Amino acid sequence: MKKVALCHIKKSYDQKTTVLNDISVTIEPGEFFVLVGPSGCGKSTMLRMIAGLEPITSGELRLDGELANDWSPSARDLSMVFQNYALLPHLTVEKNITFGLHTKKRSKREQEKQCLEVCEMLGLSAYRHKKPRELSGGQRQRVALARAIVTQAPLCLMDEPLSNLDAKLRAKMRSEIRQLQRKLGLTMIYVTHDQTEAMTMADRMMILHNGDVQQIGRPLDVYNEP
Ligand code: ADP
Ligand code: ADP
């Protein structure tokens, strides 16, 4: 269960320029919500504010109804997948996946068991003891996914997670991510500049343009509007 409500959110990095201008939307538990728009329109900024990595200039962020503007990132019970995967090069796949779990107060045995499960789920079992540099792009991306999923956080944020993959792998990973999200019942907020990705993955999508919401709705409704 994780409902995310943005209420009149504004963001400026300095006094002169507004990056996001009065964004309001409620993302329902279990929804796959896609933020789409051209480079520089403020997608990453929005995601980082939800994650608590960037302060909100004004407006309210509510998580399951509670005002969360000032919550620390770890208090928000969410996971995040970045474009560059952000893997630790000196750690094995297994250690990369379980790296964040010490804050979750889970025993070592429990961590190992959960790591095995997600590796199984993502076809990484044979690579558990390898280092990131020994993996292909697609495998690295799966490690980043595994690290998010193993936290069991009900909300997952993804920032252009597929943009470093070739077209064929991208298409395959789209459906894998979608299946995983359904299976685990995650609330997903997914950022992309790729309209096909948005169309094929989203329950609902929001098109951002120069910091304003241009359109919001189900993919077919958005694209059939005159
Ligand atoms: P967007 O949010 O639209 O993806 P970015 O600011 O992330 O825009 O990227 C701008 C450009 O830089 C894109 O063309 C992207 O392919 C390229 N780029 C982003 N990250 C990297 C990277 N780690 N290495 C090389 N090129 C990158
Ligand atoms: P997107 O993810 O859609 O490519 P971003 O959220 O990364 O867009 O960026 C939106 C705007 O905010 C851009 O004009 C970018 O230059 C600016 N911006 C992003 N991060 C910072 C920052 N840390 N400091 C100042 N300006 C920033």
C-alpha cells in the first residue's frame, strides 16, 4: 500500500527560475504511473523530491495521507532505480543487492534468503559472485532492479532505467518491469523521455512541458485527445 499525493508542488533551484510550477496529482496504490516529457522538463527533479533527495519549494507531498515533505529518504519506505544503475564496482552482485538492507534490521540469513529469491526472479542466480564490470548492460540493469525489489518497499521510483540499453533489450525489460510491478503490487513512478515506453507501460501518464502539466490520463486517452 502506498498512495502518493502531490498537492500544488512547486520547485525552484534559485529565485529566478521555476523548474516545476504547481503540480497536483494523486497516484493510487499499485498504479504504474509514468512521467514523460523532453529532457530538462523537470522529471528527475520531481522524482528526487518524492524520494526526499531534493527539498520541495512549496506545496505538499503526502504518502498514504501523511504530510511527508520533511521526512528523511529512509523514512519514506521507497526504493529507487537510477539511469546509470549506481552499482558499487568493488562489491559482488550479491553485496550490491543487499547493501541497503542493514538499515532494515534483517538478519544476515534473512538477507541472503531474500537476495536468492530476487536473483532467481531476475535470472541473476549464476552471477551472484561476479562484479558489475563482468556483467552485460542488461544484467547490470537487473541488479539495480533486484536491489530495489529486495527492500520490499511498496513504492518504487525509476529514473530512465532503460535508456542505456539497446532497443531490443529495452523492449524485453519493459515487459519484465511491468510484470514484476504487477506481481509485487508496487506503486510505481517511472520517468522516461520515450513516448513508446510511456504508452506501453503506463496505467496513467503525465506529460510535463516546461514545468507544467500538459496532459494527464490513460495512454489512449492522452493520445486520442485533439
Ligand atoms: P534525459 O533526462 O532526457 O535522459 P539526461 O540529462 O539524462 O536527459 O541526458 C542528456 C543526454 O546525455 C542524453 O542524450 C543521454 O543519452 C546522455 N547521457 C545521460 N547520461 C549519460 C551517461 N552516463 N553517459 C553518457 N551519456 C549520457
Ligand atoms: P529532466 O529529468 O526532465 O531531464 P531535470 O529535472 O533533470 O529534467 O531538470 C529540470 C531543470 O532543472 C533543468 O533546467 C535543469 O538544468 C535544472 N536542474 C536540475 N538539477 C539542478 C540543480 N541541482 N541545480 C540547478 N538546476 C538544476
